[in-house]
Amino acid sequence: MLIRQESVSPKMALKDLPSASPLPNANLVLVFGSVKRFSESKLTSFLKDRYPTAQIIGCTTSGEINPSGVFDDSLQITAILWEKTMQRVVHTKMSGMQNSFETAATLAKQLAADSLRTVIVLSDGLNVNGSELLLGFQSVLGETPIVGGLAGDAGAFVKTLQLFNDTISDGLVIAVGLYGNNLVTSSGALGGWKPYGPPRKITRSVKNVVYEMDGKPALPLYRMYIGDAYAKGLPGTGLKFPLAIIEEGKRDVEKIRTLLAIDPANNSLTFAGNVEEGETVRLCQTNHDRLVEGAGGAAHLVTGGLKPGVTNQPGLALCVSCVGRKGVMAELVADEIKTVQQILGPQTALTGFYSYGELAPRPNTTDSVLHNQTMTIGYLTENLLG
């Protein structure tokens, strides 16, 4: 596995990169950048000239990740040459959020094979139900690990863009199937959020829209808990107060839901993933240190899932973290990336983005779920001796 990375800083133009491509025979290229960068007319032709044999995929972000930190309005390009791993890249344009499950199931059928080891998914961040999308993939692929995330647009919640070779559009779902026993994978996902306030039962919801908690209208209850100052800034301020779904018999919070929208007419809350009737939830809050600790914990889960010494060879960590974490950490957000890099070591190339939803297995399993407000890491390398 060969990996070469290029970074176009906020003040650079595409033409400022060296004329020679660092890995012209790459077969997969991941591209993360701002909506402004993805709107540059020459982007797709520039990338195709630079990586003529590659499948080129990517999405817009609420912050781009590279080994040295977090950037806004940049372009992060990661070129990969698989030496023994096979890949298949599929995509489709969604017809609407209500078709999230069917869209994913259709893509999954194109990827299904006995030799499939893992799937990378990049999706529109707004016109999708992330929970249903994941369930659609799993309906065909079972517990094949799925990593990736939902695109961002710098917290504007207006329009996200996805890149598939010559196409840049909203509404796309892109999936990469990776095949063969030479592929080595691991993953980690941890938040660092702390529940507060009393547990509340979801008494009326439809998929990702919550209408009632404990028999009371959801929006007024939520506003009361976050206080008037924050309530005035909804839905944006809701990023600092996600819901933790408290699973029966479990002490640790494994599933968090980010607020995407409010509907005062129906007193409802719309979240980035499903919140089922009957589930118990609590509000969450956090601070910088707890979030950095959570990111470090995710990196330790990655190394714990690998044989000793694996991260001493070249590998890639696809880090997808939440825009809400970025809002809390503000100018210190790079601290969580530096912590991950420190733990995974200098041989591991980091790429990724701040998202509207993160896809990764639960800790120590291959059962992927939609996370919110979580640092997720999908680690990939190859065993070339096998």
C-alpha cells in the first residue's frame, strides 16, 4: 500500500501544487474540502489529469483533517495505490431522505461478495437519514464493517456536495468495497460526552423526528434544559447539547444523536439519525479535555484491534469527527487530531473531515452504527507477505 498526500491550503490555488503528481498510478483518491473548493470549475479535470488511473471520490466538510491538524476552506487529497487489495466503487443519486434504506441496499448488492472485507461510505449530509442508510447496507452485507460519514457544509446546513470522478453534486451516496485477505482493518469510535439531567422516554417519534418525550412536546422540553440563551440560537446551538441514547444494561454511551432541525409548528426535533419510540435518552454536554480523551480512546481501540507492530508499516486512518465537537473545541480542535496521530504513529497517514454523522462499528465489534458527536477512525493497511 502506497499513500501520498497533497494539501491545498486556504490561501493556495490548485496550480500552486507541484506540476508532477506524487502517485500518478494511484487507484483510489480521497478528496475532502469546503463547498467553495468543490465549486471550482477546474477541480475534476485537475484531479483526473493528476491521477488518470484512479477512482476519485470525496465530499465537502465542516473542516478538513490532515496529519498536521484541521483546516477550513482547504483541499486535502490522499492518493492510495493498493498492491494486493481489490476495490469496487459504486455510487447513486438519492431521490429523497425517505429512500435512504433502498438507496443503500441497491449499492450494497453491487458490492456483495464473499471476499468483501470492509466498505467506505461517503454520503450527502442533509438529504439522508444516516440510520436508514446504514440499515440498508447491512440488510445485504450483514456485519461487514462500514466506515465513513455524512458530508458537511461548515455548519451552514444548506447544501453538501459529493465528488465521484467527473461528477460533483449534492444527493450522492458513494461506496467503496475493499476485497481480499491482504487487507488489514481496524476501527475505533468514542465520544467523550457526559449525560446530565433526568432520563426521558421517547413517547412519540417517526424515525429521526422526535415529537414527544415523557408524553410532553419535545421542543419546549429541550429548550427548557438548554436554557434561554442557547434556545435562541437553535438549531445551531443544539450541536453543543446532543442526545445520548441510553441502552438497557449498558453504562457507557455508545450512541449519540445530533440535532439537525427544529419545527416550532409541531414542537418537534429532527436528529441526524433515528431515535426510536420507547428508547431512553438524556441530554449531553462536554468540554475540550473530555473530547480529546475520547479521540485518544478511539485511537487506542484501533491499535487494540491490530496485531502488535502493524502501525509501524504504512497505513491510512480515515478520521471522521463531528462538527459539534469542532464547535466545542473551537480553535483547539487540532488537539484531538494530534492525539490520534501520536497514538497511531508517524507511519499512519491521517485524512478525513468534520461531518454531519459518522459511520463506524461499535467498540470492539464489526457492527457498524451511525454515530454523532463522536471521533471515528477506520484504519486500513495491507499485509503484503500473505
